[in-house]
Amino acid sequence: MSLRSPRRGQASGGALRRHRGLALLLVLPALLLLGALVVYPIGYSVARSLFDASGHRFVGLDNYGAAFTDHATLTAARNNAIWVAVAPALVTAVGLVFAVLTEKVRWATAFKLLVFMPMAISFLAAGIIFRTVYDADPHRGVLNAAAVAVHDTFDDQPSYPGARPRPGVGLDRVGSGDVTAPAATHVVLLPLVGVQPDTLPAGARTARRPDAGDGVSGTVFLDFVPGGGGHPGQLGPGKQGLPGIEVQLRDGGRTIATTTTADDGTFRFAAAPSATTTLVLPAADFAAPYRGVDWLGPALVTPAIIGAYIWIWAGFAMVIIAGGLANLPRETIEAARIDGAGEWQIFRRITVPQLAPVLGVVFITMVINVMKIFDLVYIIAPGPVQQDAGVLALRLYLVSFGGGNDQGLGSALSVLLLLLVVPVMLLNVRRFRGSRA
Amino acid sequence: MRLRRTLPALAAAVVLGTTATACASSGSSADASATQELKGQNLTVAAVWSGTEQENFKKVLEAFTEKTGATVSYTSTGDNLSTVVGSKIEGGDPMDVVMVAQPGVIKQFADKGWLAPLSPAVTDAAKKNYAGVWSSLGTVGGTQYGLYFKAADKSTVWYNPTAFQNAGVQPPTTFDDLLRTGRTLSDSGTPAFAVGGQAGWTLTDWFENVYLSQAGPELYDKLTRHEIPWTDPSVIKALTTLGKVFGDQQLVAGGGQGALQTDFPTSVQQVFGAQPKAAMTYEGDFVGGVIAAELKKQIGTDAKVFPFPAVDGGKAPVMGAGDAAVVLKGAKHAEAAQKFVEFLAGPEAAAVWAKAGGFISPNRAVDLSVYPDDTTRQFAKSVIDAGDTFRFDMSDQAPAAFGGTAGQGEWKDLQDFIADPSDVRGAAAKLEADAAKAYKG
């Protein structure tokens, strides 16, 4: 730069001073803004992080110590690591796939518009949308509605979901959920409870004792009289038979015979009662209805939120990558094609390497973006799993303003977050320098 | 705790809606001998109330105007009461009277030197008409600053009478009875409880009722002030009792996991909605608001209430909340402000709002016949009958980081506990660790 040249400096010191003054004057507004909006807050946060919650007592590095020992903060740091490791790579990959595919379809613009659309939705709204999408109740959450629909197509609906044996009358419920009773007498009563009387099949009739006979017979019945009353475990007026329940007669582990209960709940086997045989009502008839997947439970909540994040950002990645794709020299691709390369080979060996700089930009942007992820997690994660899904930015906010009111610890977290972002920033600046040179 | 504030508002809206009969003439019956001694004074009063609650409170203000001649202007502060009051005071233009909910906020205001002590006339009236516990809730360092005008009852179990009828059971009076009733209900095909565990405050309220009845008011106070740890045997015992409910798939719709996926409005809907999925739900008197407003059901016929039953031979708990009037230091009309609070301490003012509905008074002198329906009367009676054993919501008195923040502290620890009720000691240890951190700060 000419200003630094010593010879000219000696020649016209006054002009130089004027130059400097002018330069300073021109830069001043920007400097002031940067100072007030960036440098001062960072400095203040660093200073604040050395004081306690009230802001009056100097505590040195205690807040940093607290940050590294606090269970919730450590979970947040772990989740941030998962986010950084998974989300940017997935967004870039999905964007790349979309970009390459849109080159080949006829309605490329419409498709691009559609994929890009989520970018136009605020994060808050997107969060609310996905909170509903992931809702555990199949009547509300579309994902679980689909899961339940698929499950029920392949699996029969239980006839009496939630039914269970009346406790204390000799009926057993084994681990698999089967209801068992010894078939040692001619007549075996199998009282069940936990079924709403108005949900019984229309054909159900009052339960009765089966007619006497040689084999094992019995009654499966709803051991509950609407309005209460009656004797538990015994037949009586108002107790309905449970029709259509599969009954198995087993000897040891072997099933000897199978039958189904009649409208009054009765069933009959020809085999004589013995000490070694048991009656089994298979669990399938009583299984609680399938409720889908607990998307927002502690195990799946972070992957679920990452899914929402990809939904939003894939469009952005696609547009940037498609831009890079349009500028690629076609000759290399054509040459490869003439040499007999397949589409996959072209994609892997030609397109991706040539796109590397663009992919890098998208990836780095996403890494920085993901590090400060806050809103989606805050909105989608329900209260009970908020800590399990927590990330540093969310933790920072909750600690400072969301009830904790410890802005000292919050400032310490913000400084830590800054330190984590700085290397990525430096990398990005270096890349910009490199691309200019 | 925005939800807690808006729910009573809803409740008021609704109870009023269902019982909007004779409330127009209520305030105007001031006696002819009204002195009009405060004519020309313009009092300013601030509270968080808006909507129906604001309308009804204004009726009280009008009654005061009629009686004394002072005009009163009302400001609704929204949820940020402390901030609004603080900025008014710093700006040199304090309101005269502010309605404050939590005892902790009264203490905070008093410690900052924002409050003027209540006049002897007010404290005398309070002594005469209120159980001592209410005065002590408004007292900081031996000086009474707050007068509780409005109360809330959070020891109420709401049930679906049809489900009870189908199962042939009656409202239980002891906790063991409650568990038995619950099992019978479950046998009849309807799970006993819907628990809105996705919001942590429903769980703290469950715990507080069990603890208050089982351990007694003295230990309750000690735990509130964190003078005994959460690992105390009494806490372990209460958590074990609570685990009997939450650990039982038959008693809670969907078990503990189901409770954690259920938010508060859904839990109410599960009991009183079109197809009941549970027979009972426990939460405070404001549940009535949700039932009537959102589910369009009639309180008293479609939805009934029984008091939270006594646990292990203790006294049935009466736990709740309230709103207190405080006079700000430097109030421009200090004398009129004291007169206004004195007015609030009398039965007349409470009767005005009580008639309008959505209001319970902790004032003994208020005639129970002024309440517009049996359910509200039942709440008012149990608060009055509880006398000095009434206790203010514990989590509302704890530091917010422990008792009032989603996803952390007591809320989170109790949620973890109902997910796995077998580990009582682990849960108690976690509660103690979080409490120690929050109370220290």
C-alpha cells in the first residue's frame, strides 16, 4: 500500500497525515458500530463470566468449573457434538443429491421451489409444525399415524386391548402376556377385567357356566358388573361372556388343541383334565394397541430435531450446489461419458471433486449454523426431555434467563461457545483468502 | 409460570360464563351512610389480571368508589408484574396498590424497600377475619406488607361422574381408598388417572398434596425453606407413596411414560372429553375453567370434584395459592391506599367478586351463600375450614430455577421419577442436589 511507503511518507508528511485522518474518519462509523455491537458485548461477556449470579462478587473461573461439572451442560455439549458431526454432512449430502437430480428432471424449477420453500418459514413455525408431526398421539402426529397404519395393516388388531386377568383368583399372566390357568378340573372359569362394557362385540351375551361334560370346558368372561357389585371371580347376573377369544390347551410347551370362545364366553375341549395341562389365552387378544414410536422420547429426540433441521436447510444447500453445478465445465463430463464412464462414476469421480469448493462453503456455513442451533430444540423438545435434547445455546439461554437467572454462568457458556466457533470461523476466513489468491 | 396465571383467568372467564346471572346490582348496594371521605382522590391499582378477572376486579373497585368517593384507575401489568412495578418506582411514579401473587415476590419487594407497612386498621381486620397463615404469608421480618384478598384451592380431584357410576364407586376419603377406587375403575375398563406430566408443575402439585398430608404442615414449611433436605425420610416416604400411583399402569392412563407425553389440557380432555380415557384428574380449582370453556361441559353435573384425600391418617391437605394487596412506599395517596386495602380485608369487597364467580376468598367473614355455585362454595369452604393448616404452593415459594422452570429442577426430577418410580432414593438425591444449587444462589 502506498501509505506505508517510507519514501513518500518523508516526501509529504502533511499529505499523509491528511490521508490518515480522512481514512480514519471514513472508517470511524463502521468501527464504532463494530465496537458497540461486537467487541464490547464480547468483552462484557468475558468480564461478566468471572462474576457470580448477582454480578457483585468476583468468582474467578468458578463459572467455567461449574460449566464443566454440570450434568445438563455436559449433555448439551455432547448433543452439540452430535449436531456438528451429523447435521452439516447430511444437509450437504441431501442438497447435493437434490441438486444433481433436479438437473435431470423436467420440472426442475417447480421441484426446486418446493424444496426451497421451508426456508421461507420461520424456525418457530417450523418447530411447531414438527412438534405436531412427531406427536406421540397417532390422532395428532402424522408420523405415528403412519406408523400405526402400517403396523395395523400387517398385524391383527387385538379384540380386547388392555384386558387382564382378575387378580387373586388363580389366573397367571406370564412374561409374554399370555394368560394361563391350570386345566386340572372339568370346568375352568377365566375372569378378565379392564374392558369397557360398551366396547364388547354386539353378539356378546351373559356369561354362563358350560354344560357338564367329559373334557375340559370353561367360560371367559368380563368379571365386572356395570355399576359395581357381584362377587369377583364368579359368574353372576350382569357379567358378559367374551366371544371370539382364542383358547389353547397346552401340555408342557406343546399345544394340544385350540378353540375359540362362543358368544356367552364358553369353550370346550375333548381332552380330559390333567395336572400337567394348562389353558392359555394368547397375549395377542389383549395386547395394548400399538401406539407408534416415541419420537420425542429421550432416545430419539435429537435425531428427530435434526430431521426437522434438514427439512429446512436442504433447500438452501440444493440451491447453492445447483448454482455451482451450472458453472461446471461440461467438457470433462462429456469426455468421461465418451470414455464409457457410468452415471455413478461420473458423479463420484467428476462432479463431486469439481464441486468440492461449493460443497465446502455449504458445509462450513452449516457447521457454524448448527453450533448456535437453539430455536428448533427449544420449541420441539417437550419439557421432560428438554435437558436430554439440550444444546449449548439453549443451555446458555435457560441458565441466564429461563429461570436460572445466573448470567455469570450464562456468560461463561457464551464464551465457551465463542471459543468453539472461532476455529471454524478462522477456517472459513482462510478459505476465502485462498479462493481470492 | 405463565400457564398458572392464565389458567385462573380462564377459570374465572368460564365460571362467570356459566353463572352470569345477578352480578350487575352487586356493587351498588353501598349503604346510604357512605361518607365519601376520600372524594377527589384518584387511586392507582395494578395487578396481573386481565379479561374477565379484570372486569370482576373492577366491580370491586367500583364498590370502593361508591363507598368512599375515591376514584380508582386499574392497570393490568401482564405477566411481568415485577418489571412494571420496578420501572414505575424508578421513574418516580409508583402505583398506590399492587396485587402480588407469590409470598416470595412480596419479600423481594419488601427487601428492596418498595413496600409500606399495612396500617394497624388493616392488620387488625386481617387478624379478625383471616386465619393466621394468610397474615404470615404477607409478613416479612415481622412487618405485615401484604393482605391476601383472593385464594386458589389446589387440593381438588376432578372426576367424571359417569365413569364413577359405571364402576359403582364413590369419591374416596383416604389415599388408600383412592388407590382402591382407582383399581376398581381400572377393572371397569377406564384407567383411574390422567396425569399431565409433560408440564412439571402438575407433578409438583401432586407431591405437595401428598407431602402436606403425610408429613404435616411443620415439615412442609421446613422443606419449603429447604431447612430439611429432600433426602429426608419424610420426602422418601412421600415419593414412595407417589410412586404407588405413578408406577401402576392400571392407575395412570398409559403409565408413567403416557403421563410424560400428556400435556395439561390433554389430561383434562382425557377425563372429560368425548371418549373418556381416564376417570379422574388431579389439579387445582382452575381445571373447572378448562372443562367449561374448552370442553363445554357443565361443572357440577358432567364434572365433579372431591377434596384431595388424607394420606396415611394425616389431615386432608389444603394447598393452594392466592393474590395479596401491597401498598407501595411513596404512594401518592397513601391514606386512601391503606383504606382501600382495609376495604379488601372486609367481607364486603370479597362478596362483590365472589358473586361474579371465579373467586374464592380466604376471609372467614365472607358468607358462603354468596358463591354462585356449589363447586365454588366447596372450594371456599375447604380453604376456610383448613384455617392455619392451609399451605401455599411449595414450588411457587422455591427459587424459580428449582420450582418453576420447565425441563430442570424439581419439574425435571419429578418427571424422571415418574418415568422410573422404582428408584425413590435416586430421585430424592437428584432433587436435593438441584435444590441445594438453587437455594444457594
